[in-house]
Amino acid sequence: MPESTDAPVDADSDALRMLLRHQASTVTVVTAPGAPAVGFTATSFTSVSLAPPIVSFCLNLGSSSWPAVARARHVAVHLLAHHQQELARTFATSGVDRFAGPTRWRTGPEGVPILDDTLAWLLCRVVDRVTVGDHAVVLAEPEVLRHAEVGSPLLYHRGRYAGLAADQTATVRRPAA
């Protein structure tokens, strides 16, 4: 295991941000209905519970998407495929129409925008919003989901988009007994 030669530092926000760059995260886009609909790129998506099924994501309270998400009864979480780096950039850019071409999407259940060709998506009912510091942790129960049978996820690591090595995406099969 590599050993750090750097001395420990106080865990302030800058130090934490730098440390978290070492954690690879699945890139997701969260969408919510509204007039207009909203969406944003997030790397904070995670499973919280399987019984009952609950997932979470975080959103800055100052985000332009927050007012719609704060009111939304349902949201969709889209896990992006490795080839969707441009889509991730679009939904991470402020001041643009994220749903304009070339973004392909349709109105899904509960009026929530569903993005086309993602690796997977979950339509979720929001069950709680917890304010923590400058963010809200949104807890949601998946109601409908869809996933592709093939594909590799888009990851975010050290400030850039990344993917899995080709040999790591193959399915490992156990020998027959």
C-alpha cells in the first residue's frame, strides 16, 4: 500500500475537496419536472437502504436546480454511460438550456424528464430532504427503473471523466462444479 509522505493537515473544505478527488464516482444526471424542467450533473448518488429501497444524492442549496428539486415529488436519476461525457458537461454547465438539442429526452412518469440512452435510470419518489451545511441530502424511493444489459459507466476521478479499463468490464465467470 502506498504510504503518504505528506504530513496530516487540518480537514478544512479545501483539504477535503482535494482528498475527495481521489475517490472515483459514478457520474449521474438528476432531473426534475418544472416550468422549465431542471437537471444537473451529480457524483454524490448512492444507495442508502435496500429495505425499504432508498437512494440519495446531494445538491447545493445555491444551485439553480434547487428550487425545483425542493418542490418536486418525483425525480429521475440517470447513470451515464462512458460515451456520455458531453451530456455530463451540458448538465454541469450553468446558464444553458440543458434540455435543448443535442440532448435527447422524453417526458416520463410523473412528468419527470427521462434522458435517452443512459446506462440506467431510476424514477424516484422524494421521501425527505435534509439540509446539511450548504447542501441538501435528498432521500428518494425508486419506483420504476431501467438498465442496459451492456455498457460501461462514466466515472469522475481527479477532476476529469474516466472509464473502466476494457479488461475490467468483462464478466468473471466461475468454473462449473
